[in-house]
Amino acid sequence: MKNFDFHNPTHILFGKGRIADLKDQVPADANVLIIYGGGSAERTGVLAQVREALAGRTLVEFGGIEPNPRFDTALKAVEVIEKEDITFLLAVGGGSVIDATKFIAAAALYDGDAWDILTSHGSVVKDAVPFGTVLTLPATGSEMNFGSVITNSEKGAKLPFMSAHCYPVFSVLDPEVTYSLPPRQIANGVADAFVHIIEQYLTYPSAARVQDGFAETLLRTLIELGPKALETPNDYDVRANLMWTATLALNGLIGAGVPQDWSSHMIGHEITALNDTDHARTLAVVLPALMNDQRVPKREKLLQYGANVWDIREGDEDARIDATIKATRDFFESMGIKTRLGDYNVASADIDHIVAALKEHGMTALGEHSAITPEDARRILEAAE
Ligand code: NZQ
Ligand code: ZN
């Protein structure tokens, strides 16, 4: 196991009715900016619950954060912070709203050009406005981590940044607010969380027994409960387990002390930057092709994953790996998520663009061995056609 630091300061308030507890979490004297998305939080009554919990406080609202949140929109919220003397932010929504809030929190206290935050992957961030979240879509783990991904349509770029100043102070996780999610978003959330776990697990053995065992349990939980969430949409225990699984998938715990491979994400981000394909769907396209392409460096973990997650134990090693990759692809497809580039209008000519974008964004040494180059990504994408 590698040396590691693990410090996660986010206070989680989990369960039914917990939005009411915002009154004890948001500082009483704060000027609060509530940040939300395209209107689902209004329609589903989540915003009404938030306003009720914070009745009597100084509240300003900023709606209109897009899925795959946009740089320009976030900068408009920064202007509101300055104008209204805002001292605390509250994100109400899915990963996009929370990611935007992290960026807004950092940009409000950054003196230079806010684009630096993304090109430096967060290293220029020295402070951020404190913020909490009310999560409405279990998927990204953004509610309990320090990462954010922002899209700049003008530059055709979707870039991540990380900063220890960007952990939420608290996050409210009420599984009941996820009942209103359409099947597409439920499936996306399960696939995204699944690939988060895989990217911290499917590398090479590092004698990290707890992290491996934890990751395998989380994967099996998604495989069992993902389809159930689609079949029985109002099952509280299914939603509660999915919500907590997605949070644990990317809150630093299973990634502590182990090698990591974020190449499916980095290649996937370029597909979204190209044509706005849902984040999770880009991952479901890239991952099966990447697993097959990287079957030599990932051999031992592929066999372990096949045995412990899919119970694939018969046959020679190559046959077991083939069956494991097929099981992974079939799982995404069973959730209604297509796994080929052609399913998302990405043509052969677009692969050149994606490869060029990876180079431009410095994504030239991906994977757990920093050995996946843009030309390797080209081969992986061609296999995903
Ligand atoms: O915009 P509104 O109207 O709120 O509607 C949203 C949006 O259309 C809707 N929705 C959210 N909660 C709902 C709901 N509809 C009905 N009922 C509810 N309870 O769902 C749609 C998708 O929302 P979005 O926030 O975009 O989805 P998700 O949570 O999957 O977030 C995706 C974004 O997170 C980034 C992705 O790249 C993408 O930009 N990621 C962030 C990560 C992180 N910070 O750690 C890691 C991930 O790998 C990921 O890259
Ligand atoms: Zn993701």
C-alpha cells in the first residue's frame, strides 16, 4: 500500500426529512446564495423545502446552471456574490450544480483570470467561499469531494480542477428527493459511480485489501440495486443504498493508498466537450474498450474483478477476462446505456478531434502507469466505434 493522507471534512446529513436541518448548518448571520439548475429543484419542491428551512434568513437565488456546467454562467454567479455581499453558498442539485458552486466559490476569491483555476487544475486556488449542498442526484460524489469539472463551450474544453478549499462544509442526502429522477438520470448515476470505483480499483495489485474489498462491495451493490431502482422507483432502501454508494465511490476513501487510472474519465470528457453527450454515457463507451486494450497491464486486477464482482472463475485467463469485459458492457446496456461511439453520433472523423483535444489539454500520459498516450486513446476509441 502507498503512503497516503486522508482528510475529508464534509459533514453528511443523511436520510428522510434532513433538509429541515439546514437551519442548524447554514450560519445564522450569513448572506446566502442558493444555486440551482434548470428548474427540477423548483418543480420537485426541493427548493420550497430549502426556503422553508431557511425562513427569515438573507437569501438570494441563482438558477440556470446547465448540465455539464458552463464557465460563463458560473462567472455570472460570481458577479452576484460581489454585488450582494454573499458570505455562504448553498448548491441545490446534482453534480453539475455542485461542481459549478465549487468553481464559483473559488473564483469569487481569486484575483486573476478565473480560467487559470482550470488550466492549473486548481493549484492557484488559495481560498473559497464556504458552501454546503443539498444533493438531488446520486452519481458524481461531488457532495463529499474536492473536485469539479467545468465546460468552456467557446474553447471547446471540459476541464477538471481539484482544491482542498473546495470540500462542501456539509451535504444533505435525502434519498426521497431522488424519486423524481427520470430513468435516464438514475442509469447515468449508477454508471458514473460504477466507473469511479473502477478507476480507483482496476489497476494493478497494491496489497490494499480494505480498499479492494470496499470497492468490490460497492460495485456489487450497484449491480444489484441499479436495475431495482429502475424497476421499483419508489423503494426507499434501494435509493438510500444507491445514494450512499455513489458518495462513497468518490469521497477519497477507496482511493487512499492505491494506484488510480482516470483515463476513461479524461477521454470521456473530450467526448462531452465535442457534442454534450451525458458524462456517464461517455464512460460506458470508453471503459469496455479500454479494459480490452489494457488487458496486459491490468491482467491481475481484471481477473480479481471478474472473480469477486462477477463470480467469473471458470476457464483460462483470457476467456475469463473476455467474459468479465462482456459482463461490464452488458450491465451498462441492461441499464439502458448504449456502449458504442456510433450510438452518440461520434463518427470516425471525430476521433481525430478527440485525440487532438487530449494533446491540447495535456492529457498525454494517462493511466496508472502514466503510459496511455493520445495515440493509445485513438486505438481505444477506434475499438469503441
Ligand atoms: O438542471 P436541473 O433542472 O436541476 O435538472 C437536472 C439535469 O437536467 C436533473 N435532475 C437533478 N436532480 C433531479 C433532476 N431531475 C429530477 N429530479 C431530481 N431530483 O438531472 C439532470 C442532470 O443533472 P447533472 O447535475 O448534470 O448530473 P450529474 O449529477 O450526473 O452531474 C454530471 C456532472 O458532474 C461532473 C460531470 O462531468 C458532469 O459535468 N462530474 C463531477 C465529478 C466530481 N465533482 O467529482 C466527478 C464525475 O466524474 C463527473 O465528471
Ligand atoms: Zn464521473
